[in-house]
Amino acid sequence: MNIKNYILILGALLIGIISLNAQNDVSFKASAKEVVSVGERFNVVYELNADGDNFHSPNFGKLHRLSGPNTSQSSSIQYINCKYQQSVSQTYSFLVTASEEGDFTISPASIEVGGKTINSNSLKIKVEKRTSNTNRNTGGGNTSSTSDQIGDDDVYLRTIVSNRNPYQGEQIIVTNRLYTKIGVSNLSMEKSPSYEGFWSKSLQDKNNQLQQHEEIIDGERYVVADISKYALFAQKSGKLTIEPTELKCVAQVQTQSKRRRSRDPFEDFFNDPFFNRNIKNVDVFLKSKKIDINVKPLPQVGKPESFTGAVGTFSFKSEIDHDTITTNDAINLSLKLSGVGNLELINPPKINFPPDFETYEPKINNRISTSSNGVSGSKTIEYLAIARNPGDFNIDALEFSYFNPANGNYYTIKTGGYKLHITKGQGSSSNGISYSRSAQEDIQYIGKDIRHIKSDEYELVEKDNYLFASWKYYVFTIVPLIIMILIILIVKSQRKKMGNTALMKTKKANKIAKTKLAKAEKLMKENNDKEFYNELAQALWGYLSDKFLITQAELSIENVIEILSSKKVHNDITDSFVNALNNIEFARFAPGDSKSKMMSIYEESLNAITLAEKALK
């Protein structure tokens, strides 16, 4: 027997000894804090000292699961007292919070080990009223299994206002800014900014990515990004409130499991952070504080009669294209306002044309630009007037007034008046009218000549030969009526069917889900794992949303289980659907072959939708 055979036999014996030792004393334990406060985030951890699969999550009842199950696994081989021992550890953790006081029970979770189902112990959680000195940052450092807690200063949302005491109509800049010391992704606006009492304009380009930079705050380095930025203009004076903005994101928390030291010389090597890094994804809900704005009314002292609501800093000029024309010719008088402020809200100045001029509604062209400093640009107003009678006419000087909030003063800008000389044109018909610039389309030619007498030949009809009361009359009258009634009935029937959106969505739920699955399969072949998992999750959640007429925002794992149970769907089908949803959430961060992992989850999702559709028919 050669050396190779000795090695094979020795390896087989070693594996057999390890397997026998690993089957002894299998335990599956649940642990969590027994007393928590309302709103506090805490971990519920399930630990298994064996290799298991088909983990079934517990029922959290009225407790809210924020994330999970987040999985981690470790194994080690030790040689102690001439014996080989293998230790395997699997951990399933959930991030949970409570929204009300009381005593709550978390039901046991289950898992399969060696073909047998093992149940964990149940947990009793007491939720107490939150006190002012409760520390929201419940994380226990990076050496504890509960180190995925996130403190208030790890990631937060702040609303920054450039001026909390503006004048009515004055421009202020409001920025919703995200500060984070940890990695975040999948940002979604749960509650958009509410600016009641303000006219608002976004200062960000929707197609651009968020611009990030770093800031040092209290000695800590933060990555900072502006989630939204608006220019606000108060439309009334008094106390106005900017409501909080709510944001949801996924935080990636790195944890390090704490192990009991042994005499194994390889333990220090494999316990090095490089080999034993665990990354957990935690859903984080951020909410900024509401802000009160005290809007000052515009002063009445010194307010010009020509003031029309302009607040900011502006320039004003006017020009006319002709001052000498003939009757029925048109002139264009243009006004241009430029500056920084509430340009889009300014009413155009009123021009008093002589009564011998026919005037039209002015054309207004706004050229507005936005930047991080606010709104600026120009407004051009074009007036079109047609002289109907000859003579000399005057257009009075024009005034434009605005209020400058920087110094609290009103300013008036005047332009010179215009003298017009109108001479009599050739003829008096409208054909002699000439037009200028872009205002020509406002003038319509309405003159029509007298029509000529028709000289065509006519067909003569026999006297006393009438269509009325003849058989043709009844055919031409009754048949179209019958056809119209049939068309109306058919259209009403089709509208009734199409109007029942709930029925249409329920019928098309499976078809839409299969379409998304087909797109996910294409992404899987392209090895685009990120878009693949997004499309797969949309297929599952969208199927449930359409099938049960519930918006996706209201869906969660808990009410999915409740809905399927109320429809008397078998527990195995429910578990298959829930497992597919959970596996999608943490599959992108789980180790292993990405291609095979995507194929496995795709088949699992397809099977879940197929079984659910059969059960719900």
C-alpha cells in the first residue's frame, strides 16, 4: 500500500470522527433584551451550533421588524486531547423595534438539521415608556454580536434653512442634507418635503447624481450629500412651518463576532478581521426636525403705487421697434426684467396705450436659471399694438418698483416715454396691415367677400314625391337607431369591465409577474446581479400588490403571511413565498458563486409565484 492510499484512509477516518462529534448536542437558541423602550432598536438573535437549512422566521406580532434575517456562519476544527472536534455556528439576526408599550411574545423560529426540524425557544419582550435619558445608540461596539446597532450620530438627516426670518416674497434656500459615518445605499424618500404657504422651485437637476463631500464634525469624519434643495418664497406673512422630511436607506454595518479563545494555533489566523468580516444590512428610517419660519410682512411705509410684488434685486428696461408707422401697421413694445428673486411671480407692468390703438394680451417669456445660490434670470414681456388712426400719440413713461430685503427699502426704476407718429396708409382694408416679430400669429384675418350666385345645374324632383312616410324613410330612420343602441350597449359593457381596475389588476397580476421574471432571467444571463435582484423583488412584491390590491408601501413580510393565511393558502406555499423574499434581500451580500446563486433564487421565486397562483385560483 503506497503513501497515497494511507492519506486517503486517514482522511476518511478524520471526516467520520468529525461528523460523529458534530451531531452531538445540537442547540437552537433565541436571545434578545428582555426590557426595551418604545422606539428603541434591538436585536433578536437565533444561534445554531450545527449546519442547518430551511430557516423559518418567527412571528413578531405587534413588534416591527426593520431588517432580517441577517445571516452569518463560522466553523472551526480543533485537536484537543488527541481528538478532533468541529464546531459549526450559524446566526440569524433581526433588527426589531416597538411602537407601543406592553408585554409581547416572539414565537419560536424553526430550522432543519439532518432532516429533522428543530424549534427555538420563544421570547418575551417588555416594552416600557421611553425616558429622556434613554440612549438611542444601543450598539455594543464591534466585538459583540449586537454591534449592528446604529447610533443617532452615525447617520442622520438635517434640514438647513438660509434665513428663518424672511420678508414675504423673499427667497430662502432650504436644504435636506444627509450626514453619515457608515456606508448607506438604496435611498428612498418616504415623505417628500412639505412647504405649505410657500411657492417652491427645486434647485437640483433630477438627472444628476448626488454630490458628496466630507466634513469634520466634533472630530468625526462624515460623508455629506444634499438630498434635496429648494428655493422658497413665502406667499403670506406670519408663522409658517416646514414639515419634517422622512428618508429610508439601507446601512451596511460591519460586525466582528466575539469568540472564546482556545489553544488552537490556527485560531488567531482565521479570526483575523480580514477573514472574519460580517456585513449586515440594516434598514434605517431618518426624519428631520420641523422648522418654524417667521415671515415678516412687507412695510407699507414708502410703498410705491407701481409696486406689483417684486422682491429681490432687479434691473428694468424697455424698447420699441418703431416710432413712425402708417395706419394698420403694428408696433412691438418690449419690457425686460432681470435679477435675483421671485421673477416668475411678478405681474407685468400695465401700459396705457392711446385709445386709437388696438392692443392684444402681452406675451411673457421667462428665462429662469437655478443654482445652489437660488433662482435668477430674466422675464421679457412683449406688447403688440396696431394703429388704426393717423396722428401723433404719446406712451407715458413706464415704472417698475421692487422691494430689496437686504436693506428693507423700496426702489423704483423709470424708463422714458415714447412719441409715435402715425401716417395714413394706402387704402382702408385689412389687407394693408403689416405685422412684426413673433406676435403676428395673434392677429387673424376675418374679412370675407360677398359670395357669388351659384350657376350650377340642379336636379329636378317630381312634385308631391316625398321621402317622408315612405319605406325608405323608415329604413333610414329605424336601422341607424338600432345600430346606435347596440353600439352604446357594447361601449357601456366594455367601459364597465375596463373601469373595474381592481378586477383587471387581479387578473393580470400573474402575467405582469411572469414578464418581470423574464426580464430578470435576461439580466441573470448578462450576469447583472444588482438589477437582477431588483427586478426579482419587484416581481414578487408587485404580484402580491396586484393580487390583493394593496400598495407596495403597505406590504411587509408580516402582513404577507397574514394575507396568505386568510386566503387558506397552505403553510408550505406561504413559507416558500416568504423565504424567496428574504433570500433576495440578503443574497447579494452572501458568499458563494454569484451565477449559481442567482439561478437558485430565480427558480425559487418562479416556483413561489406558480404555487401561489394555483392556490389562489
